[in-house]
Amino acid sequence: MSLRVAVASNDGKFVNQHFGHAKVFLIFDLCDNGKFEFLEKRENVPTCNNGDHSKNSMDSTLDLLKDTNIVLVSQIGPGASQCLISNGIQPFMMPTYIDEALEKLAIRLEKDVKS
């Protein structure tokens, strides 16, 4: 079973965007064997505007990510985190190289499956 992962990145190399400020999500499929494949880049209207969050912007981002299982970000607030979880999307803060974050995620998921 593969998982679909959205990565908040402004340069395609690092997980370096706060969830609420992300203008782009890079979409990957993460396979059982730990390999991952880049699928596409999705443009996003950031949910956070000077500390304010609108329901419409959050709904728009949730719709953009509705087919994903996991979101990798550098930071995320508790409200946005809860919105994702309520919609079946698990957020992880992993401010590192994208490849490294996906590899760590694969190892973590493998351990969870074996437990």
C-alpha cells in the first residue's frame, strides 16, 4: 500500500514552509518498500494571512490535499494540525531535506506496521 504525501516547500529541496504560509505543495507517493516518486506540484493560497485564518482558505487547502494521507511541513499550529487530522491527514513537522524526510517517514511507518 502506498501513501500520498504533500510536502510544503518553496525550493523543491527542503521541507521549509509553515503549513499556513505554504504557496506550493509537492506531491509524492511513498511505497511500502520505502521508495518514493514525485507526482506533481500543487499551487496553494496560504491559509494564514498576518496571523488570521479564514475558513474559506482552510477549506480550499483541505480540498487541495484531500487525496493525501500525510503532510510534511517545517511548522504547523495546533488549529491547522487538528483540521488536517479531522480530515484524515496526518501532519508531521520535518524541517530537513525532502528526500531525508521521506526516508525517515518510510522508516517510521514501517516500524508502526511491525508494532
